[in-house]
Amino acid sequence: MNLIYHRSVQSDVSAVLDYYDEIGGPGLGDAFFDEFMAHVALALENPTRFHPVEGDFRRANLDRFPYHFLYRIHGETLRILVVRHHHRDPSYGLKRR
């Protein structure tokens, strides 16, 4: 399975890391990033593991942090489109392709 990130995912993740580094020090930001990458690995291992939402999007909720990412499966490619807070506007990032 191939992995592709939407070009805006880097800024999504950077904003979260900056926030957690500010409130909890670098260890909290690192913990967020480690959990995010672990969930990306789970999605790659079994792309249908996480439940579908909004058409062909799937949502992977992180365990420790109130964030999730949305992704789509296209053949042998998993494309992560957005990383967002659970309380963010539900339409945020849905127009990304």
C-alpha cells in the first residue's frame, strides 16, 4: 500500500505540534506525533479498519488526543487529506482531494 499526504496535512500537523509543545513541552508534541504515525501505520496495514464517513472518506481517531485524520483509499494508495480536532467544523478539509 502506498501512502500520500495532501499538501496541507503538514501544516495541520505542525499547528498541533506547536500547540502541544507550547502547553506541555516537546514531550507532549512528540507523544502526539508518535500516536498519529502509529495510527497511520494501522491504516496502511488494514485500510478498511477505520469507519467510513462522508462518502468514501474514512476517519481514524487518535486514542490519547482529541484529533483524527480523514483518508481515502484509491486502489493501492491511501491518501491522508486532513488532520483536525474533534470539535473542528465537520466540513473542514472535505474539499481536499
